[in-house]
Amino acid sequence: MAVSHKCFISYHQEDLEQVNDFIARFDDRQGRLIKRGILEGEDLINSTDTDYVMAEIRRRYLRDSTVTIVMLGRCTWSRRFVDWELQSSLRQLANGLPNGLISVRLNSNGYLPDRFAENYPGYAKAHSYPSSGAELSRWIDEAFDARTTQAHLISNPRERFKNNRSCP
């Protein structure tokens, strides 16, 4: 299976083993599934200017991706960095397009992050775990195409998580 577009993987750190397994299964060592999310303790963008923060996230983490895949684990919805990555992915820049957006459920206990849910089922598409590489490629191609055909459906409010939310 060859993933046809570069995809940024957004996930909660507690799901790292499952995310690594997903990448090993579906990327075929092509480097198209990009796992370079924001981690606690990193040199974070210290600014209250939302436009600047979102531009820096896009430049540092999303730079060469065209589709964002949210890996839904039990607490993914509660992670502030997932919210920031989603907000940056959905931004419609004057000189570019937003990222396409899909989710892949890692387990049955995961909830859609609020920002994702606000764009589902319009712009964003939620999926169970893919049964094949061909199925995943089809989802990614559809998300890529949505960047131009469905961008008018994007809802991306300005406020972003300041802190992680409590996950039981």
C-alpha cells in the first residue's frame, strides 16, 4: 500500500505504541505518515498571538503535509496539542489550502476532539481502523480532495485549549 499524500499524524502520547504500529503497517517505509507532533517540555511557542502560534505550528510540524490524521485513543480529545494541531490544520491561509482531515479510531473508548467534531460530518471524516492499505489510501485521497471542494464547510473558532483537559 502506498499512501498517496503526506499525512501529519496527530495523537496522544499514551497511544504512541499503537500509532507506531499503524505507521509500520501502512507507511511501507515511504515517510509519508509524519509523526512529529508537539510534545510536553518542548520549546513551545510562547505567544498569546493566535495567528503567530498557528503559523509556527504549521511551519514547524505540518509544513509538508496535506492531510491530518487524528489517531483516536481514549484521551486524544483532551490533549491541548491535538487541539492546536487541528486548529492549524484547518486554517485557510491566503497563500495555501487547509489540510484535509480524517480520524482513525484506535479503540472504542475514544471521543472526537471538539474541534474535529465541529467539522464532522462536513469537512472532516471519522473512520474505524482501516481493514487495508487501499482503504486508508482512499480515505486520504478523499480528505485531500476536500481541501478544494469542501473547504467552505470548515468551522474553526479562534479560542484554543490553554491546558490539557482532564481525562478519566
